[in-house]
Amino acid sequence: MSFTAFLDPILGPLMNSMPAPYNLLLISFILTGIITLAYKFFTDQKLMKEIKEEQKVLQKEMKEFKDHPDKFMELQKKALEKTITTFKESLKPTLITFIPIIIIFGWLKTYYTSLGNPSVLFGLSWIWVYIIFSILLSITLRKLLKIY
């Protein structure tokens, strides 16, 4: 059984029940919600908040010591270490959500290709509309759920 055959009965009626771009907005909201919740529950939010605060302090100190190369490089090294820690923390939810997202994107591509790949909103294809919606929704959800 292909993923398209599996997702058609689930997502097909949802997509056909409302006009574009509202159906894509709903799919964007669902996927962004899943990704955001995975990020919240599979990262150490306390650690992420601490790192974010430490990075702000380091950036301020780096501005103060921009004329002192040795101290600046030391601060830059600390900032890089914090960035690497943040990357390691965020890798787990990325890996967890990657496969389902790729499958759903494949289905969306097939869905819109079968319609003749129409413009969904203001002449933009489905992928650009999804990207715009997901960025806006992600910013909003992260603020509401206090995700760092």
C-alpha cells in the first residue's frame, strides 16, 4: 500500500471540503502544530531558555570587546559552543518529524499536481503558500507555548 493510497481517504476529504487556500492553511496549522509540540516536548526547554539568555549576554559582551581581539575570540568561542548545544537539542524533534512531513509533502505534491498544479494564493504554488503560512503559524505558536 502506497502512502498516497493511505493518505487519500484521510486528507482528500479535508482538502476537498474547503477551497484553497483555506484547506492548505488548515494543513499548515496541523503540521506546524505537530512540529512545534514535538520541539517543545523533545527538547529540554529549561536548558534552551538558559542558552538563549546566555547568548544574549555573550552578544552584548562581544559588542563591548569588539576592539579587543583576544577577548572577542574567547567570547565568540563560547557563543559557538552554545549554538552547537542548541543544535544538538533541536536535532531530536527534527528527526522525529522529518519522515511524516516528507510523506505528507509527497501527498500534497501529488494532490496539487492532479489538479493541474494550480496557483493557490496570489499566483503562488502550494509549496510557497505552505511555507508562508507555516512561518507565520510557527512564530505565533512558539510565542503562545513559550518555546525557546
